[in-house]
Amino acid sequence: MKFKCIIIDDEPPAIRILENFITKISFLEKIGVFNDSLKALEFMNIQSVDVIFLDIQMPQLTGLQISKIISKDIKVIFTTAYPDYALEGFELNAIDYLLKPISFERFYQAASKVNIVPKREINSNKELEFTFIKTDGKNKFSKIFLNDVLYAESLQNYVCIHTAFQKIITHSSLKNVIESLPQNDFVQIHKSYVIALKQIEATDSFSVFINNKELPIGATFKNAFFERIDKNKI
């Protein structure tokens, strides 16, 4: 399946980079490029669009204003030189936020989310729950879909959130991360690990296996963990 995408940006060098990246990804099809936000909106009124690579600082209408106007079915990936708008962008349900200059590796990560999102929507009748994790930089937050989280790992003064698609490191304690997660879906198995119950592939008396990774079960958490497991036994 190919996703029809357009670029809305008023910087020719940025447009050329995005066009080049799009040609390298088999499931993306570029159907339009616009440096005028109003013309882009007119185009979307007559043409089906799946994805927008959207600059924020635009004349007439900003990228944030455009994202409020368009159909919620259109996936938005912001492309901007300004990190200060990241949280507001994610609150508008953008699936990613790319900071210029954009590397192909980072672009591909964002595009891969486009390829996953429709499958989530088909398999769920309710809006997916998500949270924001503060990452590097004073004003940068990363959006994480809770359905994607495999486990969280304590790394001294940091926590690494392992998802199905990426690893996100935040300057926080494991305790703070636990408090932000749904208690019915996650459980602590070790002083250094919190896991998503539904992601467990197998378990024995000493370990839990998730995504081909073996995680230890700590003695302090063992009884509580297996009480949770017993509730789901056949």
C-alpha cells in the first residue's frame, strides 16, 4: 500500500531534501508540493491525501493552524527548525516532529510510523492512549503510544523506554515513569524493570521474555508479579 503525501514548506532546500527522501521509501508517493498554505488546503479539498510533511513557520497560515483545519484522517509530520513547538504539535496528534536539518535515518523513523498507524486504527474502536516523555533538550517531548511500550529500564539517573519501534531516554526515575503508566497494564518485575503485561512472550521462575529479550525477575517483586500472571492463566 502506498500513502499519498504532500510537502508544505516555503524553503526550497528543505523541499528538495524531503522530495529526495520520499523517493527512497517504497510506501510513500509524493502527489504535491506547496509553498503556499492556502493552495495546499485547496488541493486537499479535491484530492485525497494520507500524509503531510508540514513546516510550522509558513506565511498566511502556520503549520499548527493548518493541522487544526484539515481532516483528522490525514497524518501530520511536522518539519521545522524550531523545537519550541514540539509539545503543541503532539497535542494536535502529529505522529512525529522532525527538526531541521533532517537526516534520512530520522525521516525513515517518522515515515515508518505512517505505515503502522492505519493498522492500529483498524484494530481498535477507541482512540489510542499515549503519553509525552521529556527527552533531550529543555523543551523537547516525545510522544509514545502506550500500546507500543515493551518495557522501561532504569539507567541510574535516566530511564530508557523500549517500544516496538525505538528507544527513548528520559532524565527521570523509574518511580516517576511507573506513576505515569496505567497500573492495570504494567507491572514492576525488578528494581530496574517495568514491563507491559500484554507484551510478555513467556516467563519462568527467574525471567520474563519480551521481544526476544530476557529480563530478570527480582525477589522483591516476584510474588506480586506472579499474582498478576495467575489472573490470566488458562
